[in-house]
Amino acid sequence: MVEGLAVLESSRNTVRTMATRDIYESGFDEDVRTESSANQCPECDGRVTTNVVETVCEDCGLVINEQRIDHGPEWRAYDDEECERTGAPFTAARHDRGLSTEIGRGTDAKGNEISGKKRRRLARMRREQTRGRWRSKAERNLAHGLGEVRRLASALVLSDSVRDQACQLFRSAQNEDLFRGRSIEGIAAASVYGACRCNGLSRLVDDVSEMARVAESRVTNAYKTLNEEFGLPAEPVSPSMFMPPLASDLGCPDEIRQRARTLAELAEERGVTTGVHPAGFAAACLYKAGEEQGKWVTQSTVAETGNVTPTTVRTHHETLEELAV
DNA sequence: ACGATTATTGCGTTCTT
DNA sequence: AAGAAAACAATAATCGT
């Protein structure tokens, strides 16, 4: 992140010496150069493809960079973020939708031609006015949302790369005009959740929405939209995803953990894990693995650490038995 | 603690207007 | 096409051993 900030600094300095009308393009160019250095995904080394909207890794779905220039350049956003963090709470996020003023061109109010100095002056006014609007609306939303994404990411102890993916998702969402009828917080939470899903991390909507203090339905809705819009390569949540955190919470010996993992993978192959609570099934696998080694833990213990009930563990334990080792 | 039985919840489908 | 409802599966709760 330190490097990123350094780049932002330099791009800002460059920008200030240039003609104002080039600000956005140049800021964008800086972003492109710094973020997509090769045709390889920084996350999984997979192949990346670029379409009109963005550059995406084919394997893991990491959005490497967006190709649109109609979003606020990064230095603005982070600039704002620094301000917002210490300033007043965000209250003016959605007050002027559709109420902004347009400055026409060509003719005056009565339809007469306008020429010369006056027209140039109007053009300048129009440019400045639209610019001012951009700053106050979209970029403000972006800064707010990114702040929220970052807060959630650190609250959920996510790696930097996952967090950045979430940020990119959020930006993409804004570019695609997905905010209408949804809250910034909801989209931010959904972005974080989406990034987790795309990386096979064991976070549930519940975990994210709890941290975000947003109704779970909002997050679900926003995530659904994100998914439809971008076709996120999120694999279905599998029990084996929940194995590592669960096992470490229990202080599980390696031997049992490995056995539980093979059990989980076996069950997943057989397709008996669809529609079940993944953490619950993972807990059941750990229980069975422990049982084979001579009752390592009780049902209620694994159930508790997996946030499910002993009953759930039991039912899954049964299906595991039927799987015939 | 574990197993069996009943209750509840969540969710995709289907039927209706 | 949007909403309501009957239906199903999974999870939770409760009781008995």
C-alpha cells in the first residue's frame, strides 16, 4: 500500500502541471501503467483478458483494471478519504439526484445565436460546472464506499490483495451505475463479500453484514446484482473452505485435520454437500475424523466452534457414514 | 453424550391476479 | 410480470436413553 500511495503522490504532482482538461486522462493513464504491468494475473498468474469495461483474470476473476475514464482518478478519491475520515459524517450522499443544472450550448433562452466571447465563457462555465458536480457526487460516493470497504476488510482480517479486489469491485459497481436504489454501505459490504467468495475464503454474508451493520438482505441483494452484472467467478462455498479456520480454532492435530479434509473432499465429489451449511458439514468431518482416532472431540464441541447445533453435526455425520469411508 | 422425533426456518418453485 | 402460496429440504429444539 505504501508503494501505491507513492505512485499516487507522483501522479498528482504530474497532473498539477498539466492543462486542466487533461487531468482525468492523465490520472487514468498513471493508474493503467501501475496496475496492469503484465498480461498475467498478480494473484494466480492466470491469463488476463481486456474488454471494454475492465481487465479481468480468467482464472480467479481478479479485476485488474478498469478501462473507463469516467470515474474519478484515484488521487482524488484517496484525497477525499483522508478528509472524510476526520471530518463530519456523510449525510449528503443522495440529496440532489436529477436536480443538477445544465448549461446549454448554441442558443440563449429565446433561441438567439450566441457568439464570440460570450460563447467561450459559457463553455468554460459548463466545463467547470460539470467538473464540480463530479467531485461532489460520484467521487464523494467512491471515497465513502472505499473507506467502508477498507474498514470491513481490516475488520474481517483480509489480506491486502483481497481488499484491493473488493475496492475494484466497488469501483466497477459504481461505473456500471449499480448504486440506484441501494446503499453505499450495502454495495461496499457486497464487494467485500464478493472478493472473499472469489478467493475461496470462509466468510459468510452474515459475517460481513454484521461488521457492516447493514441488513443482511441488503448485502445479499447487492451481491446478487454484482454477480449478475460481472459474472463473478465465485465458486459455491464448500465445506473444505471452512476446514482450516475451524481446525485451528479447535487446535486440531494435523493428522485429524488431513483426514477430515479428505472426507470433506470425498463428500464434495459425491455431491452430497450441496445446499448444506458448509461450516456444519466441515464440523461433522472433523468430528468423524476425531472419532476414527478415538473420540477426539464431542459433537457439541465441534458444533459450537462451527456455529451450528449438534443436530446438524449428527445428520452430516450420518451421511458421512453412508459414504462408506 | 448421543440418538430419535418434532418444530422451525429458509428457499426455490408454482400458481394466481 | 409481479406477488402469494403450497411444498420441500435443512437446521434447530426437545426429549429419551
